[in-house]
Amino acid sequence: MSQNEKDFDGHTDSILKVIALDPKRLQEKTTETIRDKPKIITCSLDNTIRLWNSKKMEVQGVLESPEESELSCMTFLPGCCLVATGHEDGALRLWNLEISSSVVLKSNLHKHTNSISCITSNTYLE
């Protein structure tokens, strides 16, 4: 292992997505003042979302999905500073990373009947 490489504890299963979040770029896209340091957000088949310190590569927080259904995808929604996750049972969950809470979006009329494999947002951080 080279000097620049570092082992670190993290997910216990395959990682599905990695998002690099730069608050300065996010602040340009929203009307909110975001007083935060850059961070990395990951989600995994271990049913967790992890927030990482981007400089030290240390876990700052772990959010666990309360469902029995596996996470299947994740995206960041910059317009509202939330993370959206899809699940193999068709559930769609919104996460507020600041307060470590989430809600499931439910619809009886247009319910997904299978795994959600992709979520996109109409606001991009380019």
C-alpha cells in the first residue's frame, strides 16, 4: 500500500452510488446559505447511507434504512437539499441529512410494483 492509500471502515456490502457534495456550488443553485464543509455521500446494499469527511475520509454519520427492502439507488436533490433513495420493493424515500430523518413517499394510485433502479433531478450541479 502506498503512502497516499488508506484503509478505512465503511460499508459492509457493495456501494451503489457515491456523491461528492460541494456546498459552495450547491449554494449557487439554491437560495439557501449553506454553512457546511464538502462531504461525500455513499449508499450501499448494507441499507445505509454514510456521510464522509472528504479530507480525512472518515465517516461523519450513518443513516440506516428502516425498511426490510434493500436500497437500490440514490440521488441528491439540490433544490431542496435532500437525498432520495429507491428501494427494491418500489418504495421511494426522502432523507434530510441535517436532522438524520426520512419519510416514505406513498401513492396508492401510481405505486411502483418493482425495484426503483434510477432517480434523477431536474436541477443539476454542473
